[in-house]
Amino acid sequence: MSTLHSDHDSPWKDILRQSFQEAIAFFFPETAAEIDWSRRYEFLDKEFQQIAPEAEIGKRYADQLVKVWLKQGQELWLLVHIEI
């Protein structure tokens, strides 16, 4: 059952990576308004595995840790979890 669940999560993770700015703007408009989109955001896969090693069971697809920059210049890490 978990393999089937993982197979369905993988396309959503890919979509989130490809359309991250649009997804944040749609689901979290207040947060999106605070992000400096002129600066590059970064997906932190290795860092996420370090802070949540128990979350890895086989292939882990749904969670994303993303480093963004706020307009005020601060770095912010966003934990994005998608459950369809």
C-alpha cells in the first residue's frame, strides 16, 4: 500500500518543484507576498533528511524543505507537505 501511495506522490513533488512560486502564491498568498522572488530558492533534500530521518520509509515523495529569502533579507526555510 505504501508503494502505491509513493507512486502517486512523486508527480506532485515534481509539479511542486516545477511550479513552486505559483503553488505558494495560490495556496499561501500572504507568504508569497513576503518572499523575494528575485532571489533563487533552493530545495533542501539532504537537510530535510537530516532533520527528519524517521520520515524516510522507502521512497519519500510528499515533503519538501525549501530555502527562500524574504524581502527584508532574511533566509526562511519552508516545510511543504502535500497530501492528496
